[in-house]
Amino acid sequence: MVMEVSFVTSADGTRIAWSRHGSGPPLVWVGTWLTHLDHDWSSPVWRHWLDALGQRFTVIRYDDRGGGLSDRAPVEYSLKTWRADLEAVIAAAGVHSFTLFGMSQGGAVAVDYAHTHPDRVNTLILYGAYALGAARRGASAEEEEERLLREHLIKVGWGRADPAFRRVFTTSFIPEASESQMRWFDELQRRSMSPEAALASSRARAGLDVCRAAAAVTTPTLVVHGEGDRAVPFENGRQLARMIPGARFVSLVSSNHILLAKEDAWPQFLAEVDAFTGITRRPTAVLTAREIELVELDAGGFSNSQIADRMLLSARTVERHLSNVYAKLDLSGKSARAATAAMLPELIRRSSGT
């Protein structure tokens, strides 16, 4: 995919790096921790997010103030300045109405923006998000001590060549990742933000409170959260969904704060996004006539044994052929069958060359 990188000046003079890629209706991805517009494309943690969303939307995203390609030493971190950054990027991108995607710490900013600009946001998607920062949740003494310890780890260990301190955050964000994915995320932390910026940003986000804004959101909202999320506990996502009138809440079986490509929760998340926004991903693969016949029978509810009888194959061969089709379509997990069925008209059209 082709990506453009541009810069816009926020209200307080901070330069924000933003990009656009993909095709389709616009989706604005609110800036958050630990992104880098250039390096994310080579990431084993972020690349599948960029590809999948870009197949569905024209994705407008930006590096958070203090991180990535944006200014590394802004004067202030606050809900006000984060909203101003988002507003500046939207103005520069020239989009009037769009889907707004708030992930993790960006979720609170997305809620604030949707409340402030209800006429601009068509649909609001919140993943791994919260309304109350860690310092505002009425934490126990032990939880508060843990939060302060994490701040100390940022202060003394974030910038070191040895990733031992940063690995604490890595295992919180992606505990089910491979060692190579964890090493990449360890390095992303040091590459994306200075220790001073990471600490100041973390403290400001811990003090966020968008409960009143959430209760006043009128935009159709989807809230998705991993049941075992270690970075933002599951109850915070459920609490956020309860606050927003009419919000749909979906729980995923995952311990990762950033969903990884090979887990079943990833295609489930995409299927929920597709259904909620009315987007159907346009497949790029072309299937053979035999594969189309197979997919049609599979979509029709026939079992592998029934398909095998109709196509004069063994059930094992049918299973293998379906796996190959799913791989062609970059699908996996329990939702692959439903996703393939949804793509069937477009698959037939592409395969027939019309």
C-alpha cells in the first residue's frame, strides 16, 4: 500500500506527523502510545492492522505528540491538547464525516471528540479503551503502588540499550507474542518516545476522566475488549460500554492488548468492525472455478463430508482445500467461514473477470 506522510501544526505549535493509506470510506485512527508512522510498516505487531484496515477504509492516522515522527518535546500533555491534535489532523486530511477509531489510551480522546463534534463522527469504534485513567479508578493501595512502580521503570529504564525494563511493558501489551515480536516491541518503545515523553504522557493519561462525555455520546458506538487484557483490564472496557448510550459491547478471547495476526480474536474483531460499519472487505485474491464451487457449498451450510460427496473428494481433501482458500484470502480462525461467505459475490465477480 502507498502511504503519504505529512505534517500539521497543532493549536499549541506542536508539529504532528500524520499519514493516509488504503481506500474506501475514511477512518480516523486516534494517536496513542508506541507508534511510528515509518517503522510500523515493517512491524510484526502492527503491520496486519495497517493492511486489514487499509483494505476496508482510507485510514488517516498520526503519531502521538512526543512520539514517532511528531515533535518529541511538546509543552503539554492533556485531553485538551490531544483533542487539538486530532482536530488539526482531521482538518489537514480534509474529511468531514468518518469512522473514528480509538484504541487504548486514544479511546478517551475519541470519546471526547465524538461528544464535542457529534456531527462529524458516523460511527465510533473503541478497542481496549477506558473512560477513567489508572489514577482515577479508585485503585487499591497495591494497584496504586504498581502504577507508581511502572512510572519509575519508565524513568530509569526506558532509554537503556538493555530492554529488561521495557520488557515489563511488552509482556503487559502482548503476553502471547513470540520472542521476535517481543524484541521488536521492546525496541519500538525506545525508538518511538524518549523516557521523558513516555513518563509525562503516561502520567497525563492516568489522570483522564471522560465519564461525562461518554454519557453524552450520541454516535453509534462499538466497544471491543479482550477478556484477559493485562494493560487495560476487561472491566474498564465493560464500564465504558455501559456509560455510552446504546453502545454494543463485544468481548474477545485474548490476553493481548494489541491483537496479533495469528489469534482467533483478530478475524473476529475485523468481522465485528465490518458488520458494525457496513463495510465488506474487497478481496484481492482470484479463486479458481473449483474453489468457487467449494466456497459456495461451504457458505451454503454443507459439512465437509457432504461437500466431499458432491465434489467426489475425500473429506480430508475438502478440509485442505478450504484451508488453502482461507490462506489466499488472508483469513483464519473461527470467523473465516462467515467472512468468506460475505465475500462470495465479489469472489465470483473477480474470478469470472467481470
